[in-house]
Amino acid sequence: MRGRAVIGLVGLGVVALLLYLLSGVMLPFVAGLALAYLLDPMADRLQRWGLGRLSASLLILAMFVVGLVVILLIVVPLAANQISALVTTLPGMVSRLQGIIVERVGPILTRVGGADVLNDLQSSVGALVGQGGTWFLAFLKSLWSGSQALVSIASLLVVTPVVAFYLLVDWDRMVATVDGWTPPRHRTTVRRLAGEIDRAIIGFVRGQTLVCLILGTFYAVGLFFVGVNFGVLIGMIAGFLTFIPYVGTLVGFLLSVGVALVQFWPTSDWLHIGLTVAVFVVGQFFEGNVISPKLVGDSVGLHPVWLMFALLAFGSLFGFLGLLLAVPVAASIGVIVRFAISRYLQSPLYYAEEPILIQKREG
């Protein structure tokens, strides 16, 4: 038993080392594997409707490629223009926000602590904003360099669909082969664990994707009708970052309220500022009480803190490759840990009245 555990740990260490050393090269292949895994249920459904596996795989990949091309040609240029405009105006908005803070809070702070307190506040806010921007840019740079050191975006877009197609065609055969490698005495347990991992990954990815789309659309439409500058872009950013628990809502709220203050404060338009806050309050309420419980639920078993740690840790280590691996690895570890705890709670080690070593010595 101990020998098998050592072999397993050594194998995991070798795999992690290879992922770290070859992260740039492996990104298209891991992305293709993830795409084939997500599209396999659709291929199985088309097979039940009478299509062959090859025809079903070709149809699915063709639809995916067409959708991707539409996104690249229409959505990406619009978003890029909006992002460029937002980045250009961001320093001015930060300066204006500092001015608003000094205007409203400055007299109180000066009366309580003197002029030095107000100066310290201004420098602290500026340093905090600067450090936050530097950290965010450094994180994006690490993702970019970690994933694109050896392979370009063009090769990623070309290789990934090809890899996904071949894996999708042979998916059932590969699963049957791996199942045949499992020792018969452990096959039932391994199949059950694999099924739980599969349900956790699929449930989270599908449910959280729908949550991101619904909330992103709600925030974008809400901010657009309120009249907030860059409202559609902020809503899209908030919806996309909702994949990381609480981060999307927090980032979207801070961005939208900051823009609303700069835009509506000079005219004392409290109504639009309040409506901006209300958009995110209503969105967060429905996400926590209606959308996420219905679409994701508690059966997935991914705690928000554990998921945030996995995304940040794997993203820092392996770039975009790590972001692709974070959810399946986190879900797998969660299922295995729950299985190990259940076995421990049923074992003599848990139920023994005295430590086993002491019983052996007394015997």
C-alpha cells in the first residue's frame, strides 16, 4: 500500500514538473482536451439521433469554429476599442476621484487630524491605485508570457480545434481503454470517483458559464440604461470575472461606481449614482439567492475559497494553461479528499477506543 502511494506521488510530481517546463507547448493540447471533454456529451446525443461519431464530431467542431470566428471578428474589436478608451481615461478618473474625496472628506479629516492626515490619505490612495494596477498588469503579463513563450495565438487557434477533433472522435475508445487498465478489484470504486469528478466539473463549468452570461448581460444592460460611460464594457468584465467567486461583482461595482461618481458628481445627479449601485445590489442578490443555487447548486463541492486559491495558484504557475487545469484539478482533489475522509471515518483508526500502537504493545 505504501509503495503504491509513493509511486503515485512520484508520478504526480513528474506530471507537475512536465507541465511547468512545457506549459507553453502544451497549452493547445490541453485546450483541445478540455474542448473535447466538454463537447463529448453533444457528440453522444448526435450519435443517438443517428449520426456517426465522425460526422457528429465534424458538425460540432464546425459549429464551434464558426462561432469562434464570429466572436473574433465582431466582439473582440468592439471590446478592444472600449478597453483602450477606458485605459486612456482611467488616470483622469482616478485623479477626479481623489479630488472628490478631498472635497467631501478633507474638511473633516483636517479638523480631526490636521493637514498631514489629508496629505497622507491622498498619497495612500494614489499608492494603492498604482500598486493595484501594477499587480494586475504583472499578473496579466505572467499569464501571457507563461502561455505564449513558445507558441503564438495563431498556432493556438489552429492546433486546438484539430486536437479537439481527433480526441472527440476517439473519446469513448480512450475512456474504455483507461477503464480496462484499472484493476478489477478497484474498478467499481474508481468508476464511482470518476463519475463524481465528472459531475463536479461539468456541473460547475456549465452552471458557472450560464451564471457569467446572465450576470454579464444584466450588468451591461442595466449600466447602459442608467447611462454610465463604458457601462457595457464594465458589465462584460464583471460577468466574465464572475467565474472567480465574488471577484466579478466587486470589480464591476468599483469600476461602475467610480465612473458614475466622476460622470454624475459635478451635476449632483444622485439618482444615476444610486441606480448604478442598485444594478449591482440587485444582481448580487439574484446571483446568491436564485441564479447560482439553481444553476450551480451545492452538489458541485467546490468551495469559493478553494476555487479562488486554485485559479490564482495555477494561473501564476502555468499561465493560461493553469487556468484551464485549475477547475478540474480542484474538483478532483475535492472528490478524492471527501472519499479519503469517508474511508477514515469508517476505519478502525477512527473507531478505536485507544491508539492502535498502544493496543499492539499491550497485546
